[in-house]
Amino acid sequence: MIGSIKGKVAYLANEYCLLETNSGVGYRVFMPAAHLGQLAVGTDAKVHTYMAVREDAILLFGFLNQEYYNLFLLLLGVSGVGPNVAFGILSAVKPDDFYLAVQSSDMKVITKLPVYG
């Protein structure tokens, strides 16, 4: 499993960036928009990654900080929540806001979260 990647941002797209390591390998890493907005082509970045292996694809989901990564893993532990749904939730809400909504049973926030990927 690939746990983190450190490299130069070679390309930015709507849902992913391409990180090129010193060895010349480029990894497509899907990231929340808030994290992609913190990156710039040509700069160095280190991302915490989760590698999802499916029958038809191997995908990397990346996060610039441990807080997002930890919530992503926590969401994967919920029945019916896969990597795409967890990614969608983290693209829609910050971890602190998510925890607050769950603790306070704020259905207004919770029902606006994506439930499919």
C-alpha cells in the first residue's frame, strides 16, 4: 500500500493532481478541492494517501494533512461508505464541521452530504 507520496506537482485538474517523484514516476492523486487549491504546479507537496483497489481500477486518494486522512479512514469503517463516498463527503465539508454536525445531530448539514460516489 502507498501511504504517502512526496513529489513535485506536475499537473492540476478538477479532482486530482499529478505528483511526480524524484524517480520520475507520476502518481494521479484524487484530492478534495480545498487541498488542490493549496497546490501549485512546480511546487513540492507531500500527501497522505489511501490506495483503493477495485476490479477495474487502482485509485489513490490524497490529503495534505492527517486530520482529513483520519476522517477518511473513519468514514470507510461505516457500512456502505466506500472511498468515493468518503471522498465526496470530505470534498463537501471540513472535518471539524463534520464532527460538530454529527455530535449535535445537525441534520441540515448531514443530509446535504453526498451519499453516493
